[in-house]
Amino acid sequence: MSERDERIIDVIRSLREGEVVSYGDIADDAGYPRMSRLVGRILATTDEELPWWRVVNSAGRLVPGNEREQTALLKAEGVRVEEGRVRAAPVGRFAKPAARRD
């Protein structure tokens, strides 16, 4: 496995419960901006046990063909999923800012 792939896997492995990010976020965090397709390829082909369900496209769309399983896994972590998209998550790209108290 290349160093690049290892760095991407390390970022995916570091995702916390309820944290939902995009393929591009993973690529950026690993130091490989604009390589989101590589992240998808790694997730689709690796034998590593990774929290794949916490990674979606930039619009929040779930993994095609795995929507039912991904929805169940995300909902178990407190993520709101509607119509095949992540709408809100406790942590990450889809986290909603806390309401202001004035």
C-alpha cells in the first residue's frame, strides 16, 4: 500500500461517531486535495475495516447501492438522513451550528 493510501485510510479511521464528511474532505485532510475519487476507490476496494458509512459526497448523498445500510448506521449515530441524503450530523461537514442565545 502506498503512503498516500495509508494517509487517506488514517484520516477515514480517525472519523468519530456521528461525524459525516465528504470524499473531498478526506482527500484534503490527508494532504491530497482534489483527489476525492481516489478516496472513493480506496473505500470500495480496501480490506481494511473502516467507518465507510461516515463518508458521503459533497451534497450529502449516500453510497449508491448501500443506502439502506448506510442510513441505518448513520441514524444509529444520531445523524439525520432524509431522501438518501445527510441533512444534519452531530459532527463534521453536515453539523448544524448551535442556536444563538441572546
